[in-house]
Amino acid sequence: MKNVRLWYKKEGLAKYGSHLDLVRCFSRAVRRAQIPIWYTEGFNPKPYMTFPLPLSLGQQGVHEPLDIRIIDDISYDEIVNRMNSALPIGLEIVSAGESVMDSKEISFAEYSVKLDFQSADKAQYFAKQASAIIAGGELMAEKKSKKGIKTVNLCEMVQDFCAEADNEICEIKMIIAAGNTLNLNADLLVETLEKATECEDYVRSIVREKLLTKDMTDFC
Amino acid sequence: MISKKLEHILMRVQKPGRYTGGELNSVIKDKSAVELRYAFCFPDTYEIGSSHLGMKILYSLVNARDDAWCERVFAPWTDMEQLMRENGVELYALESGDPIKDFDVIGFTLQYELSYTNVLNMLDLAGIPLRSADRKGLTPLIIAGGPCVCNAEPMAEFLDITLPGEGEEVTNELLDLLKEHKKMGSDKETFLRAAAKIKGVYVPSLYDVSYNDDGTVKEVTARDGAPEKVEKRIVSNLDTMFAPETFVVPNTEAVFDRTTVEVFRGCIRGCRFCQAGFLYRPLREKSPQEVERQCRAICDSSGYDEISLCSLSISDYKGLEELVTNMLPWAIDEKINVSLPSLRADNFPKDLVEKLNSVRRSGLTFAPEAGTQRLRDVINKNITEDEVLTASRRAFSGGWTAVKLYFMLGLPTETDDDIKGISQLAQKVVDEYYKNPEKPKGKSVSVSVSASPFVPKPFTPFQWEPQSSRDEIRRKQEVLYESRSTRKVTISSTPPESSFLEGVFARGDRKLSKVIELAWKNGCKMDGWNEHFKFDTWMEAFEQCSIDPEFYATRRRDYDEVLPWDHMDYGIPKAFFVRESKRAQEGKTTANCREKCAGCGSDRLNGGVCNEKCKTVV
């Protein structure tokens, strides 16, 4: 028995699926690909797979981890090839390897955000205002957690934030808190900024570029 | 593909994955290389529709042709519909994203009457005129199939063509004809007249209906060479019949998300309330080898870990033991769960079911349908109380602690004693549990009784019967709830309003088209969903059209009345239903097809069990 960390992309049409849809999709792909995966031993045996940090519906990811456990020896390349012939449009395994770090080490995530405001003026206005708000250090929002709703200052969870307008589109590069202990949903940050600036995007694209540890090295 | 406008909408609706396509095994073709575009529409949500086997069959069948591309369309949920209308997005097909109004054929499957307003809503959302007469061009051609087209009269004004019976062969014949007429540049009239000559094609506009003063049908006359009687189509050999080898695998959750393979069509039983039991006659079986091969193929291509064998009354399948025995080794090995729906209590194969449950254990359901032997004889559900109790005993000794029992309320000749009989039978099932010496310690038993209002349907011996009024059903529900003697039994029933409407349309005529249209205009849609069912709006629509719905639902019809569906021929002559109706009144049962041929007339359709009989009779 051996743990394997797969790195996958979730792009295009696949972004419209929820995390639950993604789990279903991968468990079927594993079956189709005939990966010798270990099954859970409950009343309802399921292929064992865990997602260190699920992506929200609507968000894309280019280097996302997925841990599986296999019972027979099979090369990493073989897993990647077989999986990719079994996945639907928008999902792709980029690589497979050992799981080096524990998922607890995830502390930050880097995002590329594109907000289409359908107006160059608005995009510019938003970029300026949003940057100012983040620099100001206070942006309060209600955040849902398992313990209930509480009001938090989102700025405390923003490590790095750079917004620039390119015609009608405002592009944001940001690094924000991620992981089991402290997590900020990129959608919540964008939405709160839009509310504060009274700008509403027409189309929003959020791509998670990578996951980072607390000392800003790549999670691997 | 997804436009910016659509992307804008999709991020603002619930479960956008339903509207994007891109599922595994969905078929993408080069549209410039096909001659026919076919939009297969299911008039309900993606979750419901993508579970439907008929759609999977016809999708694969049409896409097996090089000259045609079949795509899927479902009814958008109300949030999506609203945003589509606000943003000027017309109803589109999932594979290409192209608006379906430019397609050649738009096919609906009519599975239940309460989806009729969704058909109208989808046409409207597509920007297509609702009425056949208002659509002047040859295409898009609006066609429909499914069990409800045995009496599609209430929808007759909207549909160009219906296909009574099984679609595997007639669909291709119709597409061939359309292709030819498109090339010739025919007008719609010419094409429809030609189409009506194909066996199994009904063109409502070629039939004139006249009425008597009392509102009943006087006469239905065919014109322009259309046949007096429209014969249903059946496929005689299920082993060589087209069957899909791959399923589109929904990206988002569907109601039944699994491998489903048909085991046989038709039923030998002849339960008098059951429309399916008569519509799909005669019984034709697929060989166990072929069923197994198809199960494997679909599991391999889909990754599903669940197989459902599909048929009416599956324990009547002669190859069941062989099939299950052959399938189990690989199913267990690959952790695939196999389930058998529609088990009968009188030949419940306990050992088989136990074997099947070695992967995952599912619930157990029996359908005695009525609470007393007298009433079960009336409906010809040839199951005895002993058989129900024996089956329950076996289930309990096999480790089950929950049993579901299905019944109907408002069956012909039903008395309050029959209703109380439901509770008594449920109580006896509970008692069986406690008689079992091996019952698991500290575990209680749960018996769920579901009692749905009975709706008389065309092509059954009960097609002349009055449906119980809404008040009567409510009273009967009270009697049932009050007769319950233990809390180990839970009882559920549905409000009578939706069954009432179902009954009106099931036995309705063409006059109802305007009611459906008006109700839809006034906001009725998704009628099958409790949260959207607007009974009062429906009643207002009936009133505004000066049509009394009770005329269709709660009126007793005479045997010699012309019924709105008399010009449809499902192989069984009216005389047989009259005979069965009289036997029902006398409480006499009729043997199943394998015991003794009841002479229903289906033998002329040349298939399955009828031929089987001839061999044994000699």
C-alpha cells in the first residue's frame, strides 16, 4: 500500500462543478482508469481519495493536490496517462508523485483573478479603490464557518495584493490565507471588495495558481 | 461553447454544472458535416432527465448515424429560466450550445402528465411557436414519444408527430424520411402526410375530432391517407435491438446515476390498474448473456459502481438466476452493486437477493397494492397475504429490518374495510419481525407504507372507471391514518390535487390543449414539483376555458363511449379490456401469460412470451 499525490488542473467547463461533483467524477475516473486503488472498508466501500484543499464552485485551479492510496505497484507515469484518458473535459492530471508534505502545512494560496467590468473606467476605478482598501488594512465581512457566522477583518488574511486594470478587465494577483486553520475564500474577498466599491463584475474568473506553506515555499 | 453572456448567468444560478454539457461520453460532432440536428428534450430538470434510460438509448441511436447529431436539452430550473429570459438567452442544446430553434427535430419524451406545461415552457424559451399550426416551416419538427403518447390528445395542438410504442426502429425511419424531404424542399404538409404512412407514426393534425352535445367524443376521422388506427411499434428481438454501450456520465448529481440495462420489455402479469403492463405487451426477454455484456460495457465506459437491472416485475425473468450467478463474481470483485427493482412478493428470490447484497445492502420494497384479498383480486394483483408475509419473513431472517409496502387508495370497488386492511397487513408484517427468533438484538423494525391515490389510465381495464374525488381521497387518507395500530408503521400519502390533474390529462381530449396553454401563460410550470404546483391557477384556467375537469377525472364512462384514444392501437382490442373490466367487477382474477393465455390480442404483434406459449401448448 502506498500513498500517491496527484496534481490536477480544473479548468473551463469543469469549474462549474461543486467539490462533491469533483469527488464523484474522480472516483469514477479512477475506476475507468483501472487504477489499483485502495477501497475504504465500511458498509459502503469507496475508493480512498482525499483533497487537501477543495476548490469552490466557479474557481479554477492549475496545480491542485489530490491524495490517493494504491495497493499494487504502478508507475507514476502510468497513473497520469490512464487517468487522463478517463477524465472529462476540463480536468487533467499534471503529474503524480510522493506526498512530501502533510496537508496541514498549507498556509497560503496564490490566485490570479480577472474581473470583467465591461468598462475601462470601472476597471481602473476598482483596481485603485481595491488596492487602497487592502492597503488601509480594514475590510470587514461576515464569514461563515462551522461555528457559525462571525465578522472578521479580511485584510488580516491577505498577504499580498496587486490589482491592475487592463482595458475593461481588472487583473489581481494575490496571496491569501489558505488551509485548515485559517482560510479565506477568494470569492468572498472579491465580493466584499466589489460591495465596498459599488462595482459589480459581469464575468469573474478566479484561478488558484498554487498552494504555499507558511514560509512561502511551494506546497509539495 | 460558453459565451460571455452565458458565463455571466451561470455564476448566478444554483448548480450551474447542469447547464454546461461537457460530460464524459457526451457526443460532439462537426455540425457542418451532419444533415440533421436533433434536440432530445426531457421536460424536467437535468437531475431527473439524465437518469432516464429512454433518452440514453435514443441519444446513442441517433448519434450512431453519421448524418445526424443528437443533443440533450433539459428544462432549466426557475432561477436559470429567469436569467435566460432577462438576458435574451434562448434554450440551447448542451453539446453545442446552439439554440434549438434552428434544429431539424425537437423530440420530447412524455413520461408523466404533469410535465406538459414544461414542454410549452421549453418551446417558448426556445423562441418556437407553441402550436403546430403556427409553425409553418418543415423544421423544427416537434415530435414526442413515451407512455403518455398513448393518449397525446391534450397535447395534440402542440405536437406535429407522436410515436406510440418503442422508438428504436421508427426514429431512424422518420429521420430518413425527413432527410429526403428536406432535400426535395417539401413543405410541412407534404412531409406530415408521408410520415403518417410509416407504421407507428401519429400525426394529430391529420385527424378531425367531433364531439357530442354532452362533451364526449363523437368521432375521430383520419384524412389525407392517414391510417384509421395508428399501430404502436415494437421491437421483436431484444438481443439484436440497438442498445447503448456507453452512457453520458452526469458531472453533477442525478437521481439515478448508475448503469441501467433493460432485461425485458412487457409484463406477463396483467394487473388491471397498470398501464405499463398493457402498453408494453407482449413480454420479450433479452438473453442473460447479452444483458451481462451490456452491463460490463457500460460500467467499463462510465466508471459506475452500481448496476440496476431494469424491467417490470423482474422476478419473472427466466434468466434471472443465470444472470446474477454469472455477474456476481466480477461485480463483487470490482465492488459493483447490483440491484433488482420491482421484486414480486410471490416469487421473491431470497438467495439471489442475499448474494446481491454482499456488496452493498439496499432496502426492500413490496407492492401488495391493496389491503385485502378481495380488492387484490379485483385489481388482479395475484399476490396473497401469505406470500407477502412469507417474503417479509425471509427478508427479516436475511437480516433486513426495514420493509417498504406500496399501496393505492381509491381503487375501483374499494371500501373502508379495504383501507383498514392496509394497516392490518402492515401490522402483520411487523408481527412477523418479532416472531423471528434470529432477529438482531435491540433493533426495531420499520415498515413504511406508501399509499398513493389511484389514477385510472387509458389502455387498462379501469379506463372507464371514475377516479375518486379529492374529498373522497382525503377522507380515505384519514381512515388509513386512523387505522394505524403501531408506531413501527409509518404511513405516507400524497395530496390528491396532483393525482387529480394527472387523471384529467391521462384521459383527456383535444379540448384540454387550450387549458394547458392558458395555465402555462398564467404561470404553471414544473407541476411535478410541490413548490411550484399551483392547483388554484389550474382550476382558474379550467374555469376560464369553460371546461369542467371533473368530466375527465371523476365521471364513469360507458363501454360504448368513443374514447379520445380509440384511434390508437396498442395491440390489445377494446373487447379484451371490457372483458377484464367485467371480471374485475365480479372479483375474478385472470392468470398470467405464462400460466394461461388470456387472449389479449398481443400475439399478433409477434414477439416473446406469445411464441413461448405456442411451444408449450402443443
